[in-house]
Amino acid sequence: MFLRTRADETISKTLPYYPRLKRSTKLLHNFKTMIRTFVLLLLIVPTTMAQATFHGDAARTGVYPTTGPLKLNGTKWTFKTDGPIIGSPAIADGVIYIGSTDGNLYAVDQETGKQKWKFKTFASRQVTSSPTIANGLVYFGGFDGILYALDAQTGTVKWTFVTEYERRFEGKRLHGYPSGFQTIPDSWDIYTSSPAIYNGRIYLGSGDGNVYCVDAVTGILQWKFATGDIVHASPAIANNTVYIGSWDSYLYALDAETGQEKWRFKTGEDTYIHNQQGFQSSPAIADGMIYVGCRDGHLYAVDAATGRKRWDYPTNKGWVNSTPAIRGGVVYAGTSDGFRFFALDAKTGRLKFTLDAKGAVFSSPALAGDVAYFGVSNGRLLAVDAKSGKLMWDFQTEGSKQDPLKMLKPDGSLNNEAIYARYFGDYQDMVLAFYRVFSVGAIWSSPIVDRGVVYFGSTDGSLYAIQ
């Protein structure tokens, strides 16, 4: 309806200059069809081109058009923020945009690593949402519950949209920590939803349990859809459908225009300690299928049209928090427990290879050329041959090299016994474990690849550019 109205307005303004068309119904029809097609292309082209957004595009495939380094040549530059970096960078027009837990969104020159500007969120809350850049604006969500639209050149606010609230996932007896009478926020709920843009609208999940759709130019609400719990996964969009998972254990398919539910897919629940449920992974869309990881210890392949499961791959209860990357009939992802990076046949779900990553993999892989790049919580970025699964090279962050709390084993793997050592005997031990992993310069950020350089953030507070 929107496209038809825009086209008709264009036609009504143009017709007075073509009086002969008024005499011919057939020519008028052809002219209207031509104009509608032209307007449709103008509206659709920006959304089908590769976008500066989380995991490479609105379908979240993790595929990048340029190749990355086949061998490690060194660090091009590093940029230091005032807090750990959890979210992922995005790039547009020679500028890297990334948020930090220090409450700022930064714009950094791609070539030099010098700051162009920074923007402090209104409540100075952490930024773990990854930005999306389109039409000269940078869109991102803050932990203050606000969706921001900034001028990409200057960092000035163009508009804001305020959700009801933001919060972490929580539950009683969470991960087995006492007590059963106290609701505990989940320290491992580390990301917030990253916005997607599609046909002039911004889509975003929220800790208030809603999926929001707002106008990309004005920030005016178009619709919202209520799920049963927190939505910190990021939306993936294709064929006028928004796909997104919630902590209520459902994967949803929503009409992008109206917000009406098309279908929902049920995953596992853990009603006692809430360890094996919920989505931190975002869906990836390819060839009519949805590929998505879940904290119930599975990676699922679901028919995009019907919501029916094609297959699922069990990971022995290891969370699949990384968003899968998909290309050439192969799906790539990582696990938390088990420290694995693996590749599956996209049609059957059969294992093609697995690699010991020596740490939990929350980072989502980037596919560039024949290489898969991803971060690990032991503070290393790995480059893996996408066909064989063999490690090509790895890069160690400064935080990992220093390892101030001695949380790494001699082989570089995380020492889980030290990380999860009990001190308080309650949920405070989870907070301590979280901090201990932070201390090694963990890479929970998902890398991006451009012009032969890999960019990613680390919990040591640095944005790295390596080549």
C-alpha cells in the first residue's frame, strides 16, 4: 500500500507533462507500471545492498564481500575506550562505529584508528548493541532503553525512541545458584538487540519483551509485538518477514509491514534453573531457511515460510550464543561449554568439522574468502580454513597476554576451575566468574572484514584492526 501510494503520487505530478498519455489507456497503464517499478526500485535498493550492520547484512549471514588476511601480519592500529567492549563494530564510508560499556558510541577513522567523534548515551549506560548505518544515520540501542539515531558525520542526535524499559534476563535458582526465593539477573546475558533496517523502517528487540518497528527517518512507532520475555537477539529480515528469538523460548516470524505473527517455533525450556533456554543468538537466513542457535544446547534449521523444523544439531548442552554464518551450503557457529567451533551441512545438519577453540565462543563468525574469523573468550581471534576447519593463525589481545588474574592455562585455554571457583556460595560467584573472564581480554565482539583488515572489540577496552 505504501509503495502504491508513493508511485501514484509521482504519477499524478508527472502526468500533466504528458498529455498524449491521457488519450491512451494502454499507454497510461504501461506508464504507471513503469513509474511504480522505478519507485519500487528506489525504495528497495538500499535494503538489498550490503549494509553496515551486525553480521554483515539484514539476513545476518555473516558473509563479507572482501577477503581478509590469510596470515597474520600484525596490528594496523588499536583504539582504546574507557570500558570493556562487548558489542560488534560496523563500518560505512571509511568510518568504524562501535559501542563500549563506558556508555559511549565511538566513530573511528578506518585507516588511522583516530577518533572522529563520540556520543555519550543519556544515562551513561553501557552500549552492547551493534550499530547499523544507513541514509547518513547511525542507529543503535543503549542499555538505558533508548534507540538512538545519530548523524553519521557529526554524532549529533537526530531522534530517539524510548522503549518501556531495559533489563537483563533473570530467574530464581539461575544456573543453579541459590536461593530459590530470590530472582537473579543473568550476568551472561551480555548483548542487547542490534537494529535492522528494511524498507525505511528500523526493527529492534528490547528487554521489555517487545519487538519494535519505527520509522527510520522520524523514529515514530509503526508497531510493536509483545513476546513472553526479554528480546536481546537481533532481528533478521527477508521477504517482508522479521525473524527474531525471545527468552520465552520461541522463535518468531512477524510481518514486517504490520507486525502480525506469521508463525512461532518452540525450543527447549528449563523452568527450574533457567540455564537451558532462550535466544542470545540471532537468526541467519539463507535459501529459504532460518539457522539459529539457542541456549537450550541446539542449533536449529527451520523453514522460513512455515516455521517447521528441518533439523537440529545438539551440542551436549553447550549454549549456541553466536549467530550462525551461512554460505555455500555450510553453517558455521560456536558453543560456550565445550569450547567448540564447528561447521554443519546446511541441508542435513551433519557435522563437517569441529575445532577446539580453547574457550567459550560467543562471537559470531565472519566469512571472508575461504576463511572464517571469530573471537574466543580466552582473548584470541582465530582464523580458520572454512573448508577444512584447520587453524590458520590466531591473534592474542593485550588483556589476554597480561592475564592479570591468571585465568589461562599454559596452552592458552580458559581455566574453568579457577574461573568458576566458589567464594560466596551464591549468585555473587556468577558475577565473579563473569569478571574473571573479562580480565583476559575476551573477544565477545563479532569481527568484521574490509579491505584485508579484521576489526573487532575486546573486553580489555580496545578496538583492534589487524592485518
